[in-house]
Amino acid sequence: MNGVRKSLAAAAIAGSMLIGGVVGAVMYGATTIAASAATTASPSPTTPAAGSGKFVPNETAAHEATESAAREAQENAGQVPTVP
């Protein structure tokens, strides 16, 4: 009788592992599909230079008033600013 109980316990453990693996795979697939769908939408360019790959600094008066000298120097050099 002891061997039968061990076999039943082993079968229950194996079955729960199998079911858990299937449920995990289904959940992983669903989240992967959702993440893929969220990242495949291409954003529309908001500025004319957005698609050209060239940095265009913001030269409006309101922006220039709050800008640091280091940032302005980077913009004048044609670099993407890394300082606030």
C-alpha cells in the first residue's frame, strides 16, 4: 500500500508541474504578444527634422530664458544636450 501512495503522490506532483508549465507558457505568450503590439506602432513625426536624424535646437525665447550656458554651448555645437 505504501508504494501505491508514493506513486499517486508522484503523479500528482508531475501533473501539477505540467499544468503549471502550460499555464505559465500561455501567460508568457499573452504578455509577449501584448508587448509586441504596443511597440510596433510607429510614432508620427512631430517636427520636420524628426525624420532626418539631425538635431534641431529649440531656439524659442521662452526656452532660451531658462537654458543654462552649458546647454546652449552644446546646442550651438550641434550636439544633443546632456545637461539641463
